[in-house]
Amino acid sequence: MSMEFVDMLGAGGLDAEIDVGGHTGTPLWWAARRVLDCTSTSAQTAGAVELATLLVQKGADVNAVGTEANGTDSTPLCWLALAVSDGRAGAAALARLLVEQGANVNAVGTCRDGEDECAALWWAARAVCDLRAGGLELATLLVEKGADVKVVGTYGDGKESTPLWWAGAYTRPLLSST
């Protein structure tokens, strides 16, 4: 991937709203969403991570909100934290970059077509519970930057939990083995 594509967007194009199939977001929002959606090859995921990184480096709004076709909103950081939870390579480093560039660590987003409503810390805590690479580092960074440890996340089935619940779920096997 080259800077030529990002340069083609121009200064005002970095945060332009793009509508595809009723989903509306900025190029960075789309790239972050694509990191999660890339399931076929690691090259596709790497390309999405590279594009998002270039957009951030060029000054894209790290807090730009995108809207799903069903009207629910999310941020690039929410998509990337979900991607960390799903084990996508490069997602944790990109999430760190967004946080370092001022992404709102307490923004709640609704991902997966409105099924899950959660903040980045909720997804990072779940990644820790599932032993995903980058989960602990992302959770630590988010807490250091002021993420609400009491934030409630909701699964599509309506069940709610907090990051601390996920931490308890992680330690439960350790406690039962002693």
C-alpha cells in the first residue's frame, strides 16, 4: 500500500462520509471495520491495518463515528478492540495508535449489525479472558488513559457484563485448579 491512495483523498477527504449499502463512515472507520471483517487472509488484514495507520498518520479523525445500516453507531477504536477480541493480527497495535492520538477510550459502539453494544475496554477484557494476543496490553493502556472499568457491555442476546466480570471469568479456571 502506498501513500498515493491516502494523498488522493486530499486534506478534506480524510474525514469524508462514505455510504456503502446503508453503512456510513469515514475512511478510517471503514478501514478499522475492515480489520475485523478480513477473515480469509492475513494479507487482507495487514492491508486494512496499513491503510488505517496511513489515515491516522495523515490526520484522520480518530473519533469519527460511523453508522450501521440499522442506525447504530460505533467508532474506529470500538471496531479495533472487537478485532483484538477476535484475534486479528495488527489490531492491538492500531488500537494503541488511535488511543495515543486521542481516541475516546470511553466511547460505546454497537458492532456486528447492532448485536453487541460495548466500549473498547469491554472488548479488551474479553480478549484477555480468551487469551488473545494484545488483549492485556490494550486493556492496560485503556485503563491508564481513563477508561471506565465499570462500563457495561451488552451481547446481542441481551446479556450484560463488565470488564471486571470478564476478569473474573479469566481467573475462575485458575481458582478451581487449586
